[in-house]
Amino acid sequence: MFTASRRPVVLAYAEPVASGLAAVRRERQLKRWTRRKKEALIVGDLELLKRL
């Protein structure tokens, strides 16, 4: 596991999904986002998310 040697790990963001397939799709979407956009999602800045 990648994070095993990089502790402590803090969960920054989570959201409910309907199924495992939906979770995989959402993860793929988020991995394509820029760091700035991900940070806006974590803090809940919806205006910045719309602009990026």
C-alpha cells in the first residue's frame, strides 16, 4: 500500500456514491482535474470550481 510508509494520512474529502462503478468513474474524473480545482472542491468553493 502506497500510504503505509507515509503516515499519518488525513482524509481530506469524501462523497457518497451509488455503486462501485460510480465511485470508479468519479475517481477517474477527479484525477484529471488540476490541483487547484481539487483544492476548491475540498474547501467547498463552488464559485472557483465553476471558473476552473
